[in-house]
Amino acid sequence: MESTNKIQIIKPTYHLLKFTFGIVPIVAGLDKFTNILTNWENYINPSLTAIIPFDSGTFMMIVGLIEIIAGIIVLKKTEIGSYIVAAWLTLIALTLIASGNYLDVAVRDLVMAIAAFSTAKIAKIVE
């Protein structure tokens, strides 16, 4: 009985996290096509642009598609989707750290990765 009550107490927080890590990647992914929020190409590690076989705009559109798919997975299969988002955010942060640029964004992305990982753990209990 006590376990059921705890799950009911945590559900609103779980849903907030689920929708955050579902909607935010979708919005960020869509913005890779419009650059309304920011010019995403500025965030690419310069050493990465030297090895990708296409221009940075195309690369960011591919990134955008991946983010949209990850957000949809979070909304449909929260546990696995949250692990995907956590890994994605960690990779982004590591890329930014390696470039030596946007370290504040890297720290923010690592914090969000921890929250996404926590969402996956909560999903296992709540769903």
C-alpha cells in the first residue's frame, strides 16, 4: 500500500520530466532546420567539420532528425527514450568540452543528461 502511494506521489514529477525530455528535443530538432532559437552551426566542434563529408548545415539537419526521433521515443517508450536522450546530451557535452567552446552549455547539457537518466529510472518504477 505504501509503495502505491509513493508511486502516486511521484507521478506528476515523472510526467513533467517525460514531457520535458519529449518536447524539448523535438523543438530543438525542428529548430535545426530554421535556426530561430540560435545558429546551431556555431556549436559544431571545428575539428568535426573537417571530417564530416557534408556541410555543417546538412550535419545539423541530421542532428535535428535524430533529436526529433529521440523526443518521440521518450513520449512513446519513456524509459528507453530517456536513456537515448541522456546519452545524446552527454555526447553533445563531451563534444563541446573537446572544442573548448560553450563550456557553460556543456555543463547544462550534462545536468540535463543526469535528469534524463533519472527519468528513465523513474519510468521503470512508474510505468
